[in-house]
Amino acid sequence: MSSAQAPVQASPTTVPAPTTASKKDYKGFVAGVFSGIAKLSVGHPFDTVKVRLQTSKDGHFKGPLDCTLQTVRKEGLKGLYKGATPPLVGWMVMDSVMLGSLTTYRRLLLENVFSQPHLRRYIPFCRSQPDLKTLPSFGHGIAGILAGTTVSFIAAPVEHVKARLQVQYAADKTKRMYSGPIDCLRKILSTHGIRGLYRGLFATILFRSFFFFWWGSYDVLTRYMKHNTNMSAPVINFWAGGISAQIFWLTSYPSDVVKQRLMVDPLGGKLNDGQKQFHSWKDAARTVYQERGWRGYWRGFVPCFLRAFPANAMALVAFEGVMRMNF
């Protein structure tokens, strides 16, 4: 979930010198790799439970705890890390692209938009912030949308493969359609091509547009904690990162449910995995409502919400820690 950088050293973004800017942009991509590793290590078991609850039929699981216990009992602890290989590689790449591009977008927005008085006075929520050398929280949100759109082109196929592996319930590998991520990737490409692999791309972009709330709130919380507490920078990163991630999921979760339903829908055709039910994200969204009403859009929310804080808090501690290093 996924799913960026915060103000370096827990401070608002300022216009850096050209050489410094290039160095920070590069560090953002490197630091994102460590963020991805931390996120997967802490968060993947929660993500497996989330995906299974989002996509299972009524009565399969009584709730998050029952899903966890059934998974461990039938498949062992490894079951909670099923499909972990794609996000291990994918999240390192995704967080690198997302956080690196976020760093770049923040700098470009600050230098070309938010530092220009004749433009800034027309931008919402910026008139009361006269400091032209600091990117306002609204700018962090816009940078989040741009970074989310950018990384979606990597995230869509990674999350597609991950989701299909996560909903394979058979403990016996010989009874599974896909023996692993490479096999899943090969079968999708051989039967449905690149278009099949990128099924759910628009839904992925829509979901990641809510990064506006993540990175906007992260900046707000970082500023507040820096000026109103005595906490160290890593502690601020931890709390601001965890809380802002939960704000993101509170706003984006229904779109994630729709995305997951679309991604685990049978592809049909020569793959022989069933009859395709959805032709677009709108069909998936409509079906979720018809099956469970508004509650359907929040199915599996508890494990997702519980995962959001520790996984993203640790990811941002790792990211910001690397960003503060001199290399």
C-alpha cells in the first residue's frame, strides 16, 4: 500500500542551491529503497489479511483475527508473507521512485510556483504563509499527487501480481494456479500481454491521488511537532509518518477496495481462470455496493489501519535517516 519523503531533518522545505538540490534528489531515490524494505518487513502480514478480507466471499472469514488464525493454521506463518517477493522488490523500487520523485516535485514546485508571489496569491491555503522560501503544506499535497501518479506505472503491475498470489488459499502449491510471482507474471503476459499486466492502472492512479492528504498532513504534523515539542527528528518522523499514513487510509480506503477487486477478478480467455466480471473500475465499485452496501467499501479496514502506523512510521524513520546522512 502500497506507498514518500518528508521535510528533510523534520523542517519545512526551502529552496536549495542547485548543487544541493541535485544531491537531495539523488538521495531521495536511494533513501526510498530503505523505506521499502522497512515497510515490507513490518506491514506485509497486515496487507495479506487486508487483501483476503477485501476479496473473499461473505462467511469465509469472521473478521481480521479469524482470517489471521485461519491463515497461520492452514498455511503457517509463511502464509502471512505470501506474495511478499513482488513487494519486496517492488516496494524498494516503488518507494525509491515515489520518494525520489516527491523530493524532485517538491523542489520544482517551490522554485517555479510557490516562490512566485504573482502565482502564490491565487493558490488555496497559501495567502497566510508569506515565506516564499518554504513550500507550504498545500504544495506538499500537490507534490504527493504528482509522485503518486508517477509511481502508479510501477505499482500497478506489482500490486496486480501480489494480489493474485495473496488470494491463493491452497496450502498445497500444486493446487495453485500460480507457483510464484515469476510464474504469475509469465502467465499473465503470455495470455493477455502488457495490457493484462496493467489491469487496474487507472484505479491505481485514482487511489494514489489521495497522497495529497498523506504528504500534506505529514508536513502539517511535522511543523507542529517541531515547534511545540522537544522530540528529536527521528521521533518526529515516526509519529508524523504514522499518523499521516492513517489519515491517508481514512480518505483513500474505499478506492483501494475497488482496486483490489478489479485486480483479483479473473482475466478469462486462454488463462482459463474464470469469467471476467469487471470491465472497468466503475463495474467493480458498483458490485461492491450491490454486494454489501457502503460497508463493503470498508471491508478489511481494521488490519489496514493497524498496519498503516507501524509500517509507514518505520519506513519514514528509515527514509529520513538516510536523507540526513552525508554522502
